Amino acid sequence: MKKTILLFLSIFLLISCDYFSVKDKDEKTSEIVAIVNTEKLFKDDIKQILPKEISKEDSTVLVRSFINDWAVKQLLLRKAENNSSLEELNEIDKLVKNYRESLLINNYKEMLIKQQLDTLINQQEIDTFYSKNKENFKLNEDLIKLKFLHFDTNVINKNELIKLFKSDDIEDLEALEKQQLSFKNFQFNDSVWSRVDNVLLKVPFSKEELLKKIQFTQKQDSLGLYLTSVKDVLLRNDIAPLSYVEPTIKQMILHKRKIQLIRDIEKILVQDATKNNNFKVY
């Protein structure tokens, strides 16, 4: 009797397994939209590329295009594999492996840098770095400190504007700034270094004229009257001022910190692995 029951249960389990296996296979087959050789494309693959709000006509065009691109890719891939030597395939696998490892390691390093890197840089550190590396900060462009003003020649108070512009008094500068809505273009802060090439896009003066460091110049054309006052000039190959290269110095300091942080992390990893007998050299 027991043998009969065991036999019955065994048959039942075999039938059940076959049933669910066939059922799963049928369900999987029903989701297939295209087959190229042994590669299959499923509905779920297509759903991922369809925008949420798309018309039936557009979705049909998009799906057909996607299926065709997928098929071409699979056919090309099969041809490429069949026409590649074993040595070439192994070399590609090696490259893929190395690339994957590099991505994982770099991603992990970036995570550690975000968590542990000190991004605060004080002014003393910037000043020290600049002093020690001045010769590395030679200009490859001309710089200029200036103020300029561009306004229409038809303004009623033209002479007053020229007088205010030529003045070095803060009150006169403030008086100019109050009228800025009537200006076409202006720059009143002459304590900031600017690239001469950028300034030339805003005023009709030549580079030679600007680099002469003339205290006051004016020029008129069909677009209006231009006033300039050059406070200081630095030429190509001069040492760049700290204020101009400070953002670059900050990036360089952070870069050095990143390198040192990664070296420290790698050193600790090796020490821990050695201590725990996970790293041995024979």
C-alpha cells in the first residue's frame, strides 16, 4: 500500500513539474516580440523605451524602429563573433573585464572622496601655494583693469555723465550707477582683472589703445559714445595676479588632497589585508 502511495505521489510530482515548466515556457514565449538566431527580444525590453505619454501611431513607429535596430545589432554581433579568432575574442573579454573593474574601482573611490575629502580651503593655504608656485602662473593672455561706459549720444546729460565717469569719488560712481538703466553697457568695478579679448567685444578700441594704460579715452560711432579708463595692465608671460588664478589654485589644492586621500586609503587596505592574512606575497 505504502509503495502504491509513494508511486502515485512521484507520478503526481513529475506531472506537476512538467505542467508548471510548460506553463512558464508558454508565458515566456508569449512575451517574445522578435527572435534573431537564439537571441530573444521581450515585451518588457520594449516597454522600457516607450515614453509614458505617446500616441498609438508614434509608439508603433518607435517600436518598429527599436526592433529593427535590435535585430541589426544582433546580426552584426553574430557576424563579428563568427569572423573573430579565439585570440581576438579573448582579448576583447579581457578588455571588457578590465573596463568593468576600472568602473567599479573608480566609482568606489569617488564615493570615498565625497565622504572623506576635506573641501574647506583657507586663504593662508591659497597664499602659500601661490607664493611657492608663482613661476607656474605666467599669463598666456593680456589682462586689464578698467571701467567703461557706453550710452547713446542723444542723452541730455552727456557732459554730466562724462564728468562723473572721470571722477574717482565713490559718490560720483554711485550717482552713475543710479542711472544705469539708461546705459547700453557698462563696467564700473576697475579692481577686477578682465581678459583684453573679452573687453574688445564690448568697446570699439584696439588692443594697442587699451594696453597703453590711458587714464581716460572716449570714442564715438553710430551706436553711441564709449568711455574707458584703464587702471592697470598685465601682459602675456607676466605673473598672473592671485585674484585671477585663485579659483585654479583651489582646484589644484583639492586635486592634491584627492590624490593623497586615495593613497592613504590604498595603504590602509593593504595593511588591513596583510594583518588579516588576506594578502600574502610568496
